[in-house]
Amino acid sequence: MEASKLPLEGVTIADFSWVLAGPRATEFLGAMGARIIKIEGPYRPDQFRGTPGGAPIPDTDPEKYSATFWSLNYSKLGCTVDITQPKGRELALEIVKQSDVVIENYAYGVMEKAHLSYADLCEVKPDIIMVSGSAVGKTGPSKGYVAYGQMLHAFSGVNTVTGYEGEKSGTISGTWTDPITGATLVLAVLSAVWYKQRTGKGQWIDCSMGETTINQIPDLFLDYTVNGRVTKPYGNQDQHGAPHDSYPCREDGKWLAITVRNQQEWESFCTAINSPGWTLDSRFADQYKRWKNRHVLDGFVKGWTKTQHATDAMHLLQRAGVPAAVCHNNKGIYEDPHLNARGFLVELEQEIVGRKPVVRLPWLLNPGPNGRYFPAPLLGQHNDLVFREMLGLSDDAIEDLRASKVIL
């Protein structure tokens, strides 16, 4: 690959995905150089395009953009196609003919009902790569389940270990499983593209969001299969060492994560905080005793952190060789000097939204180049580019599609 080219330049992806998992994947792939054609229904667009699907952006039209859509759909071209209509299906297949990859994350049966299954796509593009992300996969007795993030947290077992020790299990707010699935879909696409370049063959990739989430907690699964133990919630506690938690600091809303993994780190921790009397308590003499008496120990550590500014305490402990970090909120991420020095936030400008940052790819290539970024599209913004320039449709044909409400 030429040094000036992005890794996926020359790859075209027909993106039927919506909401979070699929758009997260194609956003990464677009930033890596692929041409992403985001295909939305003209009268049923991406749910995150406007509120209440995503957080609103002040002073903008909520039906056109939300902060969530803005942050998940940069580096894509946007067109509209009603795939429920025969003409819309034909138009979608024309886009597929010009594509290397198709990605979708609809519920089971949606693409099949629209006659856009993998078998259907292969009839017009035999070497097509199709990537499907769904709740629990497109096969098996539960294949018809619809993917809602918190339901998948429950299915995967994550909820059973979420919560504090001695309390009932809870749940994780939001859709934690979706961005993880998005990253998994990126890996699947890259693997399939590499395989196709070597063999000339496409394939269908069936990605289960539930299985992806279970893959994030393999230790819990192994603990049961090897030891027969059913894991229960234990909050921020570690199963071996202490102190190990997030502790409140002097400033309101500021917390400091601290972990002490061995005797050397314990001694360094004690020295760093000037060895107050409680550090000599026999209950904390070794690692096992500290873990056994961890709740008492946490009270003493909390008493110290409450007198400290979070950042100062973090640097104090880090200089002593003790793992410690300030717990960032979203404001902290935006202001973090390290992230800003690395250019992690990329400013994009659009006439409706104005100038707003997005987070870039979570890696840097040396010597580069390092990503291609442009604003998320308005609904149907690139219809002319896709239909006229890419597919070669005439003005009359495009007007007929508009009149039939196949496109906007």
C-alpha cells in the first residue's frame, strides 16, 4: 500500500445498518478510507437521526441531526432507498453491484422479506461480502429475538455481576454491547476483505451481539466450567487484592481509582500518604489480610482521598509506583491534556450543526495517514452523487423514483 493511501481506499460498503452497532462499525471503516454508502428509508430513517433517538444538539433541527447520530455517522455518504418497494429493492441491488461489502443489523427476517438476503445479493454480485449483526445470530431457536442493549446485557450474564457485593444484581445503563459489537464487525469486515483479496471469494458473516458480549467476560464463563462457581456481584472489588476501588476526593464529583496488587505496592502506598497510624494495623499486614478486611480498609482510604484533590493524589501515587487514575466524566475526557495532545478529538463543521468535535479512530498509524473525517450526512444528502454519478441514472429515472416515494 502506498504511504499516502488509507488502508481501505478502493473498498465500497453498502451500509443498511442503523442505530448503534452497525453505524459504529461503518464509521470506523469510513475513517479508514472505505467509501460508505449509508442507505436509509426515506420515511423511516436511522432512529438516532433525531430525538428521541439521540441526544439533541442545541439550536439545530432535531429531525435532521442529533448528537448521537453526529458522533456515529461521520465519514459516510448518505442516500435514501425504500427497500420495501420493488423499485427500491432494484435500486438497492444496483448499489450492491457497485459494492464490495454489505452490512446490516436489522432483526431476523427483515432483509429476507425485502429479498435482500445473502443468496439474493449473490445473484447480482457473486463475490459480495455480507455482514449481519443481530441480537443472538441468524440461526438457532432464538434467532427471532430483537436486539435491545439492556436485554442483551441480561442474556450475556453481564447483569449478574453488575452491582455491589451482598446486593442483588443490577444492570448497566445504555447499550454497552452495541459499540463492542461495532468493533467486532470491523474485525469481521477486515478479515473478509483480506480473504477476498487472496481468494476472490466473498462470504456471509453472521455476528451475534449476545455472543460478542459474552466474549468480554470469558473469565466468568471459565470460572464456572472449571470451578463450578456462579459469580455474584462484587462492585469495584478485586477478588485477590485490596485496596481496589474508586474513592471520593476533595472536589465534588471527583473520584480516584486506586489498586494495590502486592506487598511492594502496599508499602509504596503507605509511604506516599505519609504512613498514617492505620497503615500499621495488623489487619492490613499482608495481602490476604487486607483483602479479608477490605471494607474496613476502604473506609480509611476514603478518609485520605476526601482530603485530596483528585489529580494531585493521582500523580502522588503514580510517582510512588501505585496504580491510580482520576475517574473521568465526559467533560474530563474533553479537557484531558493527554487526549488533546494526541489529537483524539477531531473538529468537523457542518452548516446545520456548526463546528463540533468527534472522537477519531482509537489508534494512530505511523507514518500514517491517520483517517479521513467529514460530517455525518443529512437525510438523502448524497442522493445525486450515488444515483446519478455512481449508478448512472438519468434525470428522468431519478424523478420517477422520487415521484414513487422510493427516494427523497
